[in-house]
Amino acid sequence: MLLLVACCQLAAASKPELLLAEVYNGTIAVQQYWVSEKLDGVRAYWDGKQLISRGGNVIAAPAWFVADFPGQKLDGELWLGRNKFAETLSIVTKHQPVDSEWQQIRYYIFELPQAEGSFTARVNAMQALVQQHNSRYLTLVPQFRLADKAALQAKLSELEQAGAEGLMLHHQDALYKTGRSADLLKLKSYQDTEAEVVGYRPGKGKYQGMVGALVVKTPQGKEFAIGSGLTDELRRTPPQIGAVVTYRYNGLTKHGLPRFARFLRVRQEF
């Protein structure tokens, strides 16, 4: 509840129009794409003066954090590190920023909104911007090339084993646009989606007296339990009934239920 109150106290701004990814389907020529790690952070739009969340809230970043940012519009992620989404969200949604926490955050940019030219040209421009402004808090998401689908799958496996969420692929010749586009693709070895918490299953053994699993309901009305991925803290104080959670899974059973469902996070409107 404290986190939600903090979110509500943040100033509102115009909700930014952003480029959104489609899902990789295996039919592309990989060598025509720039590839990067998919960061599990908080997406933030820099309008030249302030950072704005995807939902249209002004992010209360310390003045020193953005002091050396360019006047040009940027799109990127506020990122603390792999598997630290909850910690990142807690830091950036506070109405009063905590300097010691923000010193751990970096703003990783991956796009220049409204800039002309191909994505390759924009990658070069972003590299030049980062070098020119020389801010310790501003960096470029590393963009690299891969020769073929085998190399792409190998890189995905390598990064996921190291804790990464997945990969992003951006077509080299793409002009800048907003909305969902096949010019930008996301690739993960698993699928993820959301469901509503409708109940709990009691824990057993070392989880006696805590929640053993969340009972959730999909938008299609199917109910199932998610126990994997819950921390001890979440088992002691689970998401409230009615909360929407994100979970990962690997395909569906013959009954239409997710295989190997694993809790990822509580959805936060930000």
C-alpha cells in the first residue's frame, strides 16, 4: 500500500507515445537486426527536461541525476540490475527521492524519439550523445549483431542463464514510429501474462503458517495455483485478493492451463 500511495503522489504529465514490440516469430533475417538484452527495469521517457513513466507520471529523479542529460528526447530504462525490478520500482516511484538509492540506478537508452534516419543511424547518434554528455548515470543499451538464428538462440540461452529477461531485436533500417510495430521484436524462452489473485493455498513444511501458493484466475476464467517464484516475504504478506500478478509459463496443457507457471511480480500501474 505504501508503494501505491507513493505512486499516486507523483506529478502527472502527458502520457508519452512510445514504440512497442511485437513477439519474435522466427521468420526474420536475423542479420538485418540490431540485438540487445531486454532489461527488466522501469521504462522512462526523457522529454528533454524530466523523466516520465510509461503511464504518464513524472519520475522524481534527483536534480543531480539528470543534470548532464541532453535536451534531446530519449527513450530507455531505469535499471538497477538483473532480477531487481521490484527494487528499481520502489526507488523510482518515491515522491521524495533518496540519493543513496538513485546513485545505484542508471538510465539505459535504446531509442531517440522523433529522430530522423534509420535505426542504425540512431544507434550511432545515441553513442555520440552518451560520449558527448559524459554522465555517469546515462548509458547506451549495448547493441550487437548476430549472424543467424542459431547464434540468436545461443545468445538468448547464454543471457537467460545469467539472469537476463530476454532479447530485443530492432530492424536496422526502421524509421522511428510509435505504437506496436514488427520493426521491434522481443524474444524470450518463455511466455508471460497476467492473472487476478482470487485465493490462497496454505503452506506446508517450512512454509507452515504462510501462503503455499496463490490461486489466480485468467481473463478467460480459468483458475490455477502459482507457488513457484514466491519469496518468503511474499508468502508472509501475499498480494491482496483482486491484485493482478504477472507470471511466466511454457505453453499450455491440453486443458488450456499454463505449464510450469512461475510468479514474476505484482503489476503496478506507473
